[in-house]
Amino acid sequence: MPLPHHVAIIMDGNGRWASRRGLPRAAGHRAGAKKVREVIECASETGVEVLTLFAFSSENWNRPSAEVRLLMDLLRRTIRREVNALHANKVRMHFVGDRSRFSAALSRDMAAAEQQTAGNNGLKLIVAVDYGGRWDIVQAARRLADDCVAGRRNPADIDESMLAEYTSLAGFRQPDLFVRTGGERRISNFLLWDLAYSELHFCDVLWPDFDAASFRDSLTWYEQRDRRFGGLPSAARG
Ligand code: IPE
Ligand code: IPE
Ligand code: MG
């Protein structure tokens, strides 16, 4: 089994990491933000083409406002801290999600990071912020409907590949490998459309403890999968 082209990760477990150490949840989020660089570097080095990281979900607005503020602030500081190193490593950054609720400053920093790295041809890094899989399908349907009303598209032509053109990850390969850290076995409204045939790897390591070795372990787990896409097991394919 070759390397996955696209790995998508739910970075979960910051809060539990902190509580186990008797620390406030904020300390877990800070430790988690620091780990992002190591995993991005490892993905780059191993030759993964696309890495998608789930940083903040549509549902994370349900957290206490102080935690939401801290997460937004941390996101902004992490972008500012990491962007030059990412750029030097030829990483191209993309943000996906509903940006309408972000502060102007955060939106500006996201756009600046995308612009600065737009010419890079190394790892494609997609950061999902205020992202929800259902939101994504709804926004795709709405934009496709707008194009139908405007006469640019014909409803009779709508098929899977046309709808896919309107989703946030249009133009990227579908994730081959999904990893969720932190032990929970659920998708939590991450990439619903795109994960249709991904290999799902749930690992118990809490995100702040997830490192290059854990990332390589998930690649090894992926190597052992037999991807069938509804067909026959590889042994029977001949
Ligand atoms: C993931 O860690 C970070 C975000 C969701 C933003 P959590 O904060 O969900 O940590 P746990 O799941 O409570 O341990
Ligand atoms: C998923 O984790 C979202 C991110 C890691 C960004 P959550 O911690 O929010 O998910 P639930 O609440 O356990 O489903
Ligand atoms: Mg969680």
C-alpha cells in the first residue's frame, strides 16, 4: 500500500491532557498548538501531499465564551508564529470553513498566510476552522443552486463530481487516511462528503502527546489496509 496522498486529522484531547496534569484547559490548547509544527514537518518529510487539520468545528462555538476567545486568539498567534517557517518549507496554506464569525484581524491573518504561501509547491496544508461537514454540503448546494438560477448550470446535469466542485475541498484529492486522536470514535461533523471512502484510524493518544512517531504509526496502520471501494479483496483480484 503506498503512502496516503491526503491525511485528515481531528486534533482532539487537549482538554483531557490538561486535566490529567491538574492544569486549566487553556494549557492543553497551548500544548496542542505547539505540536502542530512537528506533525506538519513529518507529513512534509514523508511525502504526504495534502494534510488537513481540524482546528475548530461549527459546534465548538457551544463552548464557554472564554475558551472560544482563547482558541481564536491561539489560532491567530499560531498562524503568525508559524507562517514564515511554513513558507520556508514550501508549504501552501489554505483555510476552509465559514469565516463570517471571525474577527477582522483573524480573517486578515488567514488571507495573508494564504497569499504569502500561494506560490509554494510543497505540502498543501488545509486548516479547517469554523468548519462543519453539514455546513460544507449546505454551502455547496446553495452555490450550485445560485448557478442553476443564473443559468450557468443545468439541474439535470448535477452529479457527484459537479456537487464536489462546490465543496470546500474541491480540487484536492479525497482524504485516504483519517486520524482522530484522543480516543473518541466519531467524526464530529468533520469532512462528511470527503470521508466517504477514507480509512478511519482512531488513536488513543491525546493531541498534545501526538508526535512524528505517532504520525508514522498511523501511516504504518494505513499501509496494512486493503482498500476495496466496493470491489473484491486484493488477494481475490489477482
Ligand atoms: C481539541 O481538544 C481542541 C478543539 C476542539 C478546539 P478538546 O478541547 O476537544 O479536548 P478534550 O476533548 O476536551 O480533551
Ligand atoms: C472535534 O473535537 C473538533 C476539533 C478537534 C476541532 P470536539 O472535541 O469538539 O468533538 P466532540 O465534542 O467530542 O464530538
Ligand atoms: Mg474534544
